[in-house]
Amino acid sequence: MVKGKGPRKTQKKADLVPSPSPPPRPVVSEYSPPALVELARAIRLAVGALLDLADAAAEVISKRMEGRAD
């Protein structure tokens, strides 16, 4: 026997020790394209709202500038 090491396991002893089970895998949807479509739709709506806000702000600024020009 080598110093610091125990005796080797025989095949019978190795069979008695259960092998560690792998960690549970996350459940992944097989249909990722609909999720991507939903994400694209959400981004499109957000960008549209931002453009509407910017357009309204530009209109207010333009009207103020016209009032000062007179």
C-alpha cells in the first residue's frame, strides 16, 4: 500500500457506491422563434412610443421657437 492512499476498490465495492447524478437541466422551450417574435414586437412598440414622444417634443419646441421669432 502507498503511503496516504487507501486500498483500491474492487469491482464489487465500486458497484455498491451509487454514481452521482448529474444536476437537473433547465427546461428549454423548443419553440424559441415565437419568443423572438414577441421580443421583436415589444422592441418595435417601445421604439414607436419613443419616436412618438420625440415627435411631440419636437413639435412643442418648434411652436416655442415660432412664438419667439415674432
